[in-house]
Amino acid sequence: MVRARETRSPDDGSEPNAQPDRAEASRVGLRITRSLGTAAGAVVGACGVLVAEASWTRRHTGPKLRVVAPDDSGLFDPGYGGEPIRLTILGDSNAAGVGVPHADETVGSHLAAGLATAAKRPVALCNVAFSGAQTRDLAAQIAGAAVPAGWPDVCLIVVGGNDVMHLRSISRSAQLLGESIRLLRSRGAEVVVATCPDMGAERPLLQPLRLIAGRYGKLLALSQTIVALRAGARTVSLVDSLGPIFRHFSAEMFASDRFHPSPAGYALAADVLLPSVCAASARFIAEKKPYPHRVYRRPKRRPATRVAFWLARRPTLGQMSCRTKDIRH
């Protein structure tokens, strides 16, 4: 089998140099969806079914959770002292922590505690994510991320699920994500993007809604990955890293509404994301460990991925300046 060659990014902590323009970012997502015409056509053709069943799902999922996530913002100080690392979480309910009753069970809290231990210095966590957020809401969240102490040092973006449920344009969502990343990086922040989760693992979604949402989410995740890498961010594929586990252990990984992660689900997500967050914080960590900019699992067969990255390397789009590297699970 012939593998699509991927441009790889240095693991020595050096910054990738990428400054694509807005039109180019939009074309990336558009060409990806066109290259996967069969899947995209199925999604578009089933829009009416998706919207109707999504509405049904919102009314008939398990026991309702409070949509206000626990406030996990604060200072995480393991007792080492020093200037705090400013970590900001942006995105949707998964980033906010909907599904857990206690602030110390959110993905943000786990990451802040883990980063503080790795860096041996305090971490100031600011979580501006909220339930229902879509990619288009990132700009407002970024505006609220500036604190008196200054702009964030490191940002984690978790977004995409609500874009799928509302059938937002993949190319437009990718464009907005790229703009948000470039804005954060222009303020000196390093960015990690957790791409769209495995929507096909959401058991409350009826068929064919679950299949359609899963396909649409994977298209969005591919587009997010390419745009994020080109904008200089790191990416973690939640579909590859968490999807199989959430599918096979849904009772343990999902909260009572069967839609949002449980405390165990958030803890697992944090374990997957922490190495990338630490790598993005390398300038604050004395003992640096090389880590790839793109975290994913290369399956035996993933033609969509190969086509997407082949399109990203076409001369009209320029060469991907971020070099990526495999992680084999």
C-alpha cells in the first residue's frame, strides 16, 4: 500500500512557520470535502433527517445534566513557586466540563495539574469554554481570554461537535479555526487543537443519524487538522485516540446523559492531551521531551486521510510548513 507522504514538523521545540491566508484556509476544507464526494454527498442528502433526529435526540437522551459546567478556573500550585504558566481552555461543553459535578474532574483541571507537575511551577487555568459553543464562537472566547496578567501562554481548543450537529459548513468552520489559531499565536500563545470527537460513538443518536454524524465529524476533523497544522498549532485526533474506547466502554466513558464524558472519560481525554500541552509549554519545562505536532493513529486503511493530505500538498496550496509525525498506538 502506498502511503501519502506527510511533511513532518521538528520535534526540537522549534516553532513551525505557517501563515496561510484566509482564502487558502477555506480552499483546504473545500477541496477535502470535494475529494470525498461520496461521503459528503451522503451527508448533504440526509440533512433533513439529521436535523429532525438531532432535535429528537436533544429531547430524548438520558437524564439531563446541568448545562453550567463546574468552574475550574484558578491557580494550580504544586508548591514549587515561580511565575504561573497561563493555560486557557476554549471550546464547547467538552472543554467546559459538562458531565462532571466537581471542578477537579474536568479536562482543564486534569491538564493544569499535570502541566504544573511537569513544569514544576504553578499553572493559572482560565476556562472560557461554554456548552453549545461552535467554531464561530471562538473569537468571542478569545476576547474573554485576556486576563490582567496578560495573554495566555498555552491554549487548548476543543470544538467541532456542535458544528456537526448544526450542519455548519466544513470549509467555513476550518477557516474560522485557522483565524482563531493565528490570532492566538500572534499574541504569543502556543495552541493545541483537539479535533472533532467521534460523533459515531454517541449512542443516543439514532441511525442513520449516528452514521451521518460520524462521517461528517471525520470530514471536519480532517479539515481541522490540516488548517491547524498550517497555522502553527499542534493537533490531537480524538477520533483515533478516544473513539474506540468510548465505543466499547460507553457505560464507563459517558455521563448519565450518555452524551457528555463522565469523570473517567475526561480523565482519559486529559491523559491523551497532556503530552501535547506539555510540548506546547516546552519553554517552561526544563526537561524537554520531543513530541509530534500531529497525534493520531495510522490505521491500515484510511484513504480519506491520504487524499486529504495529498490535496494539502498541491502546489496551489503551497507546502505544509508543519512537519508531522506518527504516533502508533
